Amino acid sequence: MANVHIIYGDGYGKTACAMGLAVKTASVGETVSIIQFLKGAGADYSILNQIEGINFFTFENSDKVFEQLTPDERGEQREKVKNSFQYARKVIETGSADLVILDEVLGLRDYNILDLDELLELIDIKSDVKVILTGRNCPEELKKRATMLSRIEPD
């Protein structure tokens, strides 16, 4: 993939930065697919669906963040996350959006939902789609393959 932007770090604002880039992209007539992972109901950005050219998806249905879920709920959410990731892969492979934002996808490694190889395979897809990945921790292997890195640190 020719254009991978990773926004990572311990500071706040990674999602806001990615959503701002989504609005900027849509404002020039390009299409954006945003897939948000494990944010819980408190981080609802679905209002972005009202902007022409932006499609916002979250496949989880819990009001709680992942750490607060019971083991059964975690299993259910894991399956939904895997399906969300496969959907993102399909969008990238088919080029059905100009920009794909995978919000908090890097955190899926922290919960052992995805492994590094799955993320590397995703960004290695031959496609002209621009991709933005967000999350706290970014392994060196991903950093090496990114065309742009933005590190957000707390004050």
C-alpha cells in the first residue's frame, strides 16, 4: 500500500485527528470508510455519517469498554471485531473508498484479538487506498512500513 498514516501514542486526540482527516478528505469529493474498534458507546462519532462521502461503522454493540466486559461478552465482541477487520480488508482490496480509517485498530493487539502479522498483511495489500491506523502502541515493524507517523503524547 502506498499511503499508510499511523497516529499513535499515549496522548488524547488520535481519534479526533483521524476524524478531522476524514472530513478534510470528504470535503474534496473523496470517499471515506471509518471502522471504529472497541471504543464503547461513549465515543460515538456516527454523526460523521451525515457528511456526504463518509461512512462510519462500529460493529460492537456494548456500552462498556472491552476491559469491563464479562468473558462471554468479550468472546462475542472478539467475533464482531474480527468481522469488522475483514470488512475493512475487503474495502481496501476492492478500493471502494479513497480513505479507510481503522480507529483503535492498534489496540486489538493489546487484547490478543489480532496479531501483528494480520496488521502487516493488511497494510501490504496492493491498493491505492489511503489508510490511517490509530491506537496507543505501534510496533516497530508497522512504523517501518508507514509513510507517515504521528505520535500523540500527553502534556
